[in-house]
Amino acid sequence: MQIHNAQPEAILIVDDQEDFARGLARLLKREFPDVATRTATSGDEALDILSRERVSLMFSDLRMPGIGGIELLRQALAAEPNLSVVMLTGYGSIESAVEALKAGAYDFLTKPVEPDALFRATAKGLERARLLGENSRLRELMAKSELGTALIGESAPMKRLKETIAAVAASDYTVLITGESGTGKEMVARAVQSVSARAAKSFLQVNCPAIPEQLLESELFGHVKGAFTGADRSRKGLFVAADGGTLLLDEIGDIPMNIQTKLLRVLQEREVRPVGSSASVRVDVRILASTNQDLERKMREGLFREDLFYRLNVLNVHVPALNRRTEDIPLLAHHFLSQACREMRLMPKEIAPEVLAWLTSRPWPGNVREMQNFMRRLAVFSQGDVIDLALVRLAEARPDAEPADDSLPPYKDAKSRVMDEFTRNYVTELLRKTAGNISEAARVSGLERVSLQKILRRLDIDAERYRRA
């Protein structure tokens, strides 16, 4: 996946020692020739540059006359939250550097600055700025989604889908919505209703295969008291309840043949006859039907009425599978992650570029629904602010042992087992990457050293074996 940069990247170096600032700029220009470098000798000058130009990364001295480094940091981040800031400090000012990190600095370097350390901090700072910029761009695109968050996407197939929805919504004809399972056919139906003339009226839906055949007729058309055993009172069906509004017949391909015949009559006559009644009731309902099946094949096999198919298929909306619109995956990933964080009352999280690339290349046989569940899993398991590939691998992992039977353990036990499995996978990966260095592992994970040691003892994990490895 490529990060979109609307403008060239720029680095600003702020130090009251002009020769020092220019020296750093020359070093960075040789190492990063495609990145513009600017220098400023005061906080006021730096803020003026930031107000006029886009800057991705700023190096700032901590101690300067006038506006000091900490105050410059606060004002710069207030104006541009996506700015990455690296503070420059002498060896005697480590406490001030820690204060700067708490105030929002990305990193700090001690003077005199070693070129290799400078280049590493620059590469990481620019990458962070690109990540934050891409996240902001994707959030803006999500906010501009024309038909609400249910239809997120800027790809050509999604643009065609939105145009089709707008066109069919302008009429009152019956619509057949087709597409693979998990593509969002129900959301498309709601979008059609929301921009139609019936938007202010009721929207009802029925999942046809979820209702037993003997009850589906009553559910759709209603019944009178005494029509069958247990009918101790009359009941309006969904067609009457949705009068003036819209009714979605979800998974219409699974409707029984005898109900198909009665449904055909309703579509033809625009009236329903409740079970056990001799009188019909006029209804004014816009019918939407959805299916993930090939109804034309079912017609050839004698499993679906041809005349009903053509009554339903007056207008057709096909919802593309996710593998037909992979360009939309980054947008969807950000939307579902943000949604999960809101649902669980977590702080917002960002997604690393390599994770977006992985998500884009991964097959999604369950389409958008599968992807939504996966992003929820990442939100649950993530302990940091950024979703990275290590977390993705852990979220994809399955426990080695499956239960011997189909019985479910108590919720608390099941949750504890899943969390222990996740924690063990995370910690072993962490120790492998840090070669068993507990202090470094604590820093990388964001855990307190004591907390990490408690986890290792609880799970009986020996950090020493990773040091030997």
C-alpha cells in the first residue's frame, strides 16, 4: 500500500545556535535528498514557518531564549496534531526531555548529536508523520461518504453502487439486491429507503429462512383470530405493518414454493389476505428483496417461480464482493477500528502502513462482515496506540487445542483462556524480538517492568532462553 502525500515532506530544525541548525540540515539533506529542510533560530520564527508551510518533522532545542522548546512543542502540536517532534537536549537535561515526551514529543536526542542516531530518528519520525497523515486522510474520506457509514468506499465499483442506489431510490419499483454473503445487502436496502420518497416512513424486514414455513405466511400476511391452533387473537402481517413504507424480504431465495405463490399475488394485486380471512386488505408497500443465491439457476431447477423472479427483478442492485474493491479496504479498516474503539470506550488507535497493505492483500471470503469482525478482534487485543503486524499475527493465531466436545465453558473461563493464549503469544513474540531483554521488552510493550515480570512468572515463561537464543 502506498501512502498518499499531497505535498512534499519537510523537516524544520529549530535551535538558537544557527551554525548547529545549519549543520544538522546539511547532514539530513545528504541522507534524505527528497525531503526539504528548513531552519529557524527562535520559537517565534518556527511558529511563523509552521503557520505558512506544511512540516512533517520538527527538531527543536529544549533551551532557547523567548519561547522555549516545551512551549514551542505545545503550540506546534495545538496547530498541527500530526506533526512529529524530536527534542534536542544536553546530557544534563534528561528530566526536561522526559517532560517533553509527556507533552507530546515523539522522541529526543542528546547533544552532541550522533549522525546515525539523527538519521534513525528522522526516518522513524517521517514514517510516523506519513502514518498519521494517511489516517487523517482516510477519516476525511469516511466523513464524506455520500450514503452514510454503511457504504464506505471510493473505488469505481462503490461509486457505481452509490449511483445505482440513487437512481433506484427515485422510483417506487420493486428492487432485487444481489451479492455474496457478508457484502452488506441489508445496508444497501436501508440506503435505498433512506434516500427515497418513503424515507420518513417505516422500514421493516424479515429474514425469510429464519422463520419456519408454517409461521412465515402469518408473519408476512397476518392472520385472524382462530385461524389455526394458538391463534388466540388477530395479528397484522408485515405487509400491513409496513403500509406506506418499505419492506425488505431478506434471503428471498429460501422462501418456500407455496409462499412464493401467495407473494406473487400480493405483488400483482397490491393486497394481502390474512390467514383464515375471506377479505383482502389493500397495501401500499415498496418491496426490496435480497439474496446471495443464483435465482436464475434455481428457476431452471424448478426451485423458484419464474414469474415471481421477474416481479422482483424490476430493478437490480448488485453489491460487489470485497475482492472486487480492494482499494476500499484501508477506509473500511479505519472505520471498523474506530467503531470498535467507540463501542468498547477505548482511545482511538492508528493502523501501521504495513498492516493496511496486509489487509489489502488478504482474501476475505466472508467479505465486509468478516473484515469487521477481524478489526474488532484487533481492537480487543491491542494494548498500544498502533495496530502493527505483530498484533495481526497474534490475532490470526488459533489455540492449538480444540475442546473435545461441543459444550461451551463458562464465559469467564473461556475469556480467561483466550486472554492467556493471547498474552502468551504476545510475550513470547516480544521476548524474541528483544532477545530476552526485560527492560527493552517493557519499553516496547508499554508495560511496567514489574508488571511484565509478573506476567512471565504467571505463565512460567523464562526470558533467559530468549537471551541464549
